[in-house]
Amino acid sequence: MDSSAPLNRRTLLNHSVLTAGAAAGSIAALTGCSPQQGAPAAAQMPSAVPSGGGTPVRVGRLADLAVGATGSAKANNKNIVLYRPDETSVLAYSAVCTHAGCTVAAAGKKFDCPCHGSSFEAADGTVITGPAQRPLVPLQAAIDGDWITVSL
Ligand code: FES
């Protein structure tokens, strides 16, 4: 799996990587791993109130995350994943898998973990497929003009 192969804008409809601090929001491709099918969905709490409250950090340009797309970014050296459900909002989560701490990657309208196959809903971070049993940790995200910001 190569997570650093560059893609042109046209191929980024569902997989965008946004890099904080890059002058033009550099983008690279992500490839998701296939989740293990048939694993029982774990009972879980609904997504918690987004954590954060710190200083908003620009994680990428809004134009680089199409409506309906997921992506990955770094903010203050932390890996995060993003989902843009509509024109006016962006959701962000810690990319740390709640099973054993690997980094999840954008995969369509979900986030997949390459280590043991857990998969999480982009819309709320809940577990689709285990072994993870807890949702991804939500972060406070916002749209600030042309930018996506995340408060850490
Ligand atoms: Fe993600 Fe195990 S660390 S599934």
C-alpha cells in the first residue's frame, strides 16, 4: 500500500490528504485497506462532544475536500481524518484507531484501519467493523473562509 502517491485533483473526489502548513494545501492519495467482513459490530456510545477548544489550526483548503469526501491531514503533528458531509460543514476525528492505536485512513465515506481491519463511519466516527469497539475521537472542526480549521 502506497499512501504517498500523488493524484491530480480529478481523482481526489473521495480521497484527499490535506497537509497543514503547506502553501497550497498539498494533496496525496490514500488507499484504504479492505475491512474484515462479518466481524460483529460492537455496541458503542454515540460520538462524544467534539474535543478541542484550543487554537484553531488550518489543516487544508476547503476546495481540496469535496462535498461527500473524506481526507486526512496533520495538525500540530497529530494525524486527523476529515469528512465533508455538505457545503457548510466539515467533521474531524483523531486518526488514532481506538483498537490499538494505528492510524486510520480515508476510504470513501468511512475510515479504515490497516492494522486489524476496523472500519469507522465518516458521518459520526462509530464503528462499522471491529475489532475496535469505541468510535473515533471527534475533534472540533470549522470552515474559516477558504480553509478548514481544527482545534486541538
Ligand atoms: Fe486499528 Fe487494530 S489498531 S484495528
